[in-house]
Amino acid sequence: MKVGLFFSGILFISGFAFAERLGVIDEVLRPQMMKVFDGELFVVEDHQIYIYDLKTIKLKKVLGKAGTGPGEFNLDPSRSIVMSVNSRQIVAESRNKIIFFNREGEYLRELKKRPTILQTYPIGEHYAVLKIIYGKEGKAYFAVSILDEQMNEIKELYRQKFFTFGNKVYVMPDSLNCGVLDDRLFIEQSPEGFLIKIYNFEGEEIGSIKRTWEAREVLDLQKKKAFEELCNIPSMKRVKEEQGMSAFNELIKQSNFIYPETFPAIEHLTVDDEHVYVKTSKALKGKNEFIVFDKEGNERQVVRLPTTPQVPFLVRLQGDKKFFSMVDGQYVYLKLVDVSEEEEYWEVHRLPL
């Protein structure tokens, strides 16, 4: 017979922990990303950030609103707000502006930004940005750069191919991920294998994380599913709706679709709770594998955690958008609950790492 014990509302049975349900976020119907920091849960939906007390899941404040004035967002249809938070400020951004709030949610200031910038990370006196670079003949790249306080580029640190490159379309794109921890910037470079490079706030390389990994083959069924998802992105759907199926089929015919033979070593990188969490592409039933490193690059542990809802194709390429966060040795995540064909809601769960 297995022995069960309760600690802080979480059930442990013979060393296995089950997630604790914290509550329901009633105010949000379609969350687009979440973040946990300093006892608060931040959930983005459209042009607003909902801030909850993590213990009670009670709404504390809502930041942002639709419009073009100070503290307001005029959203581009292909983008949603992306946000980050640290001990000093909350940073929220749309395609064309960045808004800074203090930790109490009071509006401080805003800056214009180039539409090619996907996400901005304050680091030291500068900014690190994830962006798109458009070149000649339809070639495009993801890139990470360091900018000064006026958003002028100081140095480009890394780039890799965008999901469209000339007439090539990478159906299962390897998105570029980065994160800031204190005054350190971590950039994963998975086209080279399991590789993360570490930079200081001036863009100088100060270390790296390397690890062996076992390549996982991409199966035909997975390629088919990825192609179907690609065909449902807004730009492809507009071709169908506005120009008809013949134009859509011609577009497909003219494109050179590229499928990887194996999944990347690093599927996602996120920085939370004084650690770097690397999500691998290892196939696990109902779980994801994360390798945890400290800020010096030392491996601490390997954990397997419940999966969260899949972020849409284009959203996966737009920065650190996810439905989970790590804090105080716990995995906090959103879970979609289907009540019926017409009703669903989002729960907040947490699980010890």
C-alpha cells in the first residue's frame, strides 16, 4: 500500500507529487502568455495584462487598454502584446511601442520601437532585443542584438534563418529563444546542437552551456500535422478567403517546403527564478523534459513536467510566449478545462520541481 502525505496543499504519494489547483482566472478567455514573479501571476490577453495574487488567484489590477494614447495599445492583427517583469518594472510591448510600468502597475513612460523587434529585455543600462532582419531576395533572419537607451543598435550577437527564406518555407521552424537573468543574456543556438552562449549587458561573450543530446527523428505524421498548421496561419487563410483556392494552390506549388530530419536539441529556453530552463524535444507522454542550469551554466537537474496548451505557430516565433513559469522551486502553469462544447475555462496549477 502506498503512503500519502499532504504538504502545503500538495499531495505526495511514495515520492511522486501531484499538481495543486490554485484557482480559475475568470476574467480571461483567451490567454496569450503568462509569467509569475514575486508572488504575482501575469496573464496577457489582447491589449491587456491581468495581474493576480498567486496564492488566491484574485485579480489585483489590469494594465493597458485599446487606443493610441499613453498607456494604450493599437494592436497589429498578426501580433499580441508580449511582456516581461523584473524587480523594478513591468515592460509591455506591441508592434510599434514599449510601455514601462512600475511594479505597482503605474504608468511610467513609453518608447517607439521598430516593427521588426519582437521582444525587448532590459539588461543593465541597455536592452537586448529579439528581432527579424529582412534581407535581399526574400531572405530573412531571427537575430538578437544589444541596444542603447535610445534603442540604437550597439552590437548584433547572433542570427539564424527565419521560417521563410527566399522561396523556402521551413514548415517546422526552429525558433530563436533568449532570456535575461540579472546582468546576463542567454541565447540558445540550437542549429549548432545543444548550445547556449552567455553574454554580459555590453554584448561580450562570457561563457557557454554545451551538452550532448540524442537526435529525435521527425516522422511523416508530424510533418503532415505541421504543414496543416502552417496552412492555417492568418496570411495563408487570407489568400484562401480573398483570392480563392486556385491562388492558394499556386502559392503552395511555388513554395519550396523544407522539413527537418530531426527535432532541434533545444525546443525552448526560458529564464525564471534565478535559473535557466531548457525544454528539450524529447517525446514523453503528457510531459515535457526540462534541463535546469544555474546562471553560471552548471547543470542542476532534469525534470519532467506536465505539458501546457500548444502556442500557435506564429506566436511561437514572437518571443518568450508560454503558458508556464518557474518560481521558488515550483512549476506554475495554465490548464484549459473543457466543460462542454460551448464552455471552457482556464485553471492555474502548480507543482514542485
